[in-house]
Amino acid sequence: MKYGFGVDLGGTTVKIAYFDETGNMMDKWEIPTRTENGGENILPDIAASIREYLSKNAVADSAILGIGIGVPGPVDGAGVVNRCVNLGWGVFNINETLETLTGFPVRAGNDATVAALGECWKGGGQGCKNIAFVTLGTGVGGGIVVDGKVVLGAHGAGGEIGHILLDPTETDTCGCGNHGCVEQYCSATGIVRVAKKYLAANDAPSCLRSIGNLTCKDVFDAGKAGDTAALAILEQVYDYMGRFLSAICCVTNPEVVVLGGGVSKAGAPLLEGAKRYFDKYAFHGCKNVRFELATLGNDAGAYGAFKLVL
Amino acid sequence: MKYGFGVDLGGTTVKIAYFDETGNMMDKWEIPTRTENGGENILPDIAASIREYLSKNAVADSAILGIGIGVPGPVDGAGVVNRCVNLGWGVFNINETLETLTGFPVRAGNDATVAALGECWKGGGQGCKNIAFVTLGTGVGGGIVVDGKVVLGAHGAGGEIGHILLDPTETDTCGCGNHGCVEQYCSATGIVRVAKKYLAANDAPSCLRSIGNLTCKDVFDAGKAGDTAALAILEQVYDYMGRFLSAICCVTNPEVVVLGGGVSKAGAPLLEGAKRYFDKYAFHGCKNVRFELATLGNDAGAYGAFKLVL
């Protein structure tokens, strides 16, 4: 039996997992992401942590297939990262750098696309070769899997579904500089924005009005408790979700849509609501799509990163 | 040198082309599509025409690699067609049927996706592995090419970009039964619809008002002649195009967008207009996309069909 590592590199922590070649996660741990000085310590820290793990557990180098790593930014097929704002990184080849540091083969990919690969392999999209994995978190990202492979696109920006235009009349600006992106309505922060706009434009009583620092979770919780305003807000959000998910399905006609990220913790109501509007808007030829929640949670990135090595 | 055939099966004519293995078109001709009696004569007619060509030109069977064919309906990877309304066809395996009739290997595909493959191979997307081919004709179809392969999707409905939702407030019904699809604004008939709505809602003088049976070409011609109303109508159309093309590019991040179909005969103004709104709406990571006109015209289907054989 051979083994390998899957690394999910985030802006505050690095998740590292040890797998056997069949994809069983044998172990996992975290180290802090040191972003100071242009993030120069990040890859050496990861290499040292992996080396330490191997020596502590007396694993021979010859048993290691390699290291897969998901990073929060665009990465091309050769492993060249093109700026990770959250890490302070510029442009360089991750594969080569981490190979030199560890002596093992390295495969890098974008974190969202790698998480998609993980869900496709061992999670909500298991057994499917065509999936749309949608990460509803602080932002909205995604991984589009066609014939078992994540679509990277010509410049590593495949699956950047958080910036599909939903409303050209939007006046607020998205983080990307455009107006009316999916992220402004369907991310955790987007849902709070939709809620605040609704509450400002309506006089309806709502338990949400008494909450000081409104969160996305508050909106879903209020909805579950039957708060009329919260339910109306969520209908708007589900409508936006149905629109962009149906657009994605017209392009690649996946077998399953997998919803992940922090927002997906809302569970069944989210799944049902998004599917209901999807069914309203989707082209009949692309309608035969299952909706699933991501099942690997925070581990999807590590699973998918290791899958890059296989 | 080996040879083969590329067949583009349409509702009124069948275009048959003879290629050498490098993709040089050596010859081409047409036969009528006999759709009576459930289209039972269509494949036998094609087989007879190919057999006649080979015997007339004294080509040995051993020199023939096979036959590729594009058909106007969904076709799965095994060659099973799932109803071609225009041909009277139900559900059967085209590959097997035409192989039995001719004795040559057969590969069938959907006509729009096959045309995309043709443009990718020898036309406007030549040399690119990631393209979005958009057919702006009576309807709007497309072929999304990822890593050199046309995306079929889970149920053969990949590239059904004509039914991406653009305007959920639309009251007119699309041919598919939904409301606000791309096809209602960007197809030849959609552009005429947009023009008529504009002319009814505005008092501005326009040469278009005196045209009895307004066509899409009339609108572009009037625009080229400087008609203010026509130019305003085309701005609306380009705006719609920019919106859905930017959505596609967020999903698969192609290197080039190739515009084909009858509407693309409008040429440079269409290309420039659609690109201008694309640049307005596209996510920065997906903006680095060339816009090209399809160059193979009516031959794209035959080229792409033959490519299926290789």
C-alpha cells in the first residue's frame, strides 16, 4: 500500500491530511498559515510539518506517492499560481517549489476546484462524472467537473461561478468590481445584504430586526422558526440561486449539483428552495439533475488535493 | 493516406463531404433529406450516396476510416439519438444502423456540438483547446469545448446555451416553454422580436418602420446605414449577448468565443458589439477571451463530423 498527503491551504490555517492510496483518510491536523513577508514561510512550514509526520511515524519516503495542495487563487495546469491575495503570494510555480522542499511529487490546484474534485470522488457527487460543485461561503466559488475532470479553463478561471451576472441593474459593487454578481446575493455576506435591504424596504415585523450583527445563520434560523420576513428573504435568495444554477446546467448539463460551503449548513430548506427555483427556470433538457449537500465538509479540499496526486 | 466522410444531416438537405485523414476537404455534395415515413429513408439514402461515390471514384473500402455524422437532436456517447423532431426520428442507435448499411465505422453527434468541434479543429477556434462556440441562427445553440472535447453532459444537453435565463420578468414565452431565454433576444427571430418591441415603444423615426416582413438582416443593414433606432436595438441585443456570454465564460473560461450561425453574417459590428458588453460584464479572471467569427460557414458540421471519426 502507498500513501500520500492532501493539503488544503487557507488564509488562516493549513489543513493537512494523510491518505492511503484508496482514499481512506488515515490522519489529519492543522498548522497556522503564516502570511507575513509575502507568505514566504507557508510552503516551508508545510514541508516541515509533513517531514515531521513521516519521521515521527517511521514512514519511508518510498511509500509516498506525492502531495496534492489546494490554494485560494487561480493555478494553471503546470502549478503556476497567479497571485493569492489572501496569502500575499505573487506569481510562481508551487509544484516545483514544494517538490524541492519535500522531495515528493506535488500537484497544486485551486481550492474550490479541488474541493469539487473531493466531493466528486468521496462526497455528495460520488460516482458521478459530471457535477457542478457550488461553494456558498464568504464568497461563492465552484468546481465544474466534466467527464471526471475539473474544468480549469484557458486561464485557470473555470468554475468562477460566483461572478456570473444576475442583475445588471444592481448599484452595489461586488468585491470583483462588477455589479450584480451571484456572490452579492448567494454568499453568506450576500444573503445578509439581501436581508438588510428587505428589512429596510419593508415594515413587516421580524425577529431579525433586533439582532445587532446579523449573520447568514440568523436568517436561516429565523426562517426555520417561521419568521415571515426571513422566509420572504430566503425566497429571494433561492430565486437567485435557481437562476444561476440553471445557467450553469445549460452550459455543462451535470448529473448532480452539490451545494457546499458554510451556507450549506442550512441543510434541507436550502436544498429544497434552490431546487424549487431551479425547476422553475431550467431548460427541460437540463432539468434531470439531483441536488445534494456536500458531505465532506471542511475535508473536501484535502480529499480533492490528494486525488490530484493519483 | 486514409480517407473518410463527414455528414451534416439537416431537416431539408444532407451535406456529405469527403476528407483525407489530415482534414482536407476533397469533395462535397448534397442530397435531399426525405423525412416522410418517420425518416426511414434518410440513413439508407446516405449509405447509397457514399457507396456510389466510392465506386465512381474507385476508392477501396480499406482506405476508409469511417463516417462521422451530425444530427439535429440529442445524441449520447454510444450514438443513440433521442428523438429528432425535424426528421421524424424516434429513439435508435445511429452508429449501429449506419454501420450495418455501409460496413464502415460510424460516429454520430449532435449537430451544434459537431459544428463546434469543426470550428475548433479547422475554423475560428483553430489551435484552441477551450472554446465556446455559439450558433446564432433561428435558435441559439452551442458547443462548449473543454480540453479539446465537446461537453455532452449527463444527458446530452451540454451547450444548450440558448436557454440560459436572461430576464425572469419576460412575459413572452420561449419555444421551450420558459420565459426570458437567450433565444428570445439573441437568435435571428429574437432580434426581430426585440426590434418590434423597441419600435412599438418608441416614436423615433426609422427606416425599419416601412419594412413589411422585418428580418434580422434588415436590422443589421439599417444599423450599418446609421439608422438611429436600429443602432439602439442592436445595443440592446449586444447587451443581452454580453450577459450570457460572460456567464458561459465564468463556467468554463474558454480561450476564444466563436460566433456562428446566420446572425454572424452581420460580421464585425456584431463581434465588436458583443465583445464590448462582454467586457462590461465579465469577471476579470475570465476576461482574457478572443472573439472570433466562425469561418467554416455551412461546412463546420461536416468538418466536425469527420473529426469524430479520428
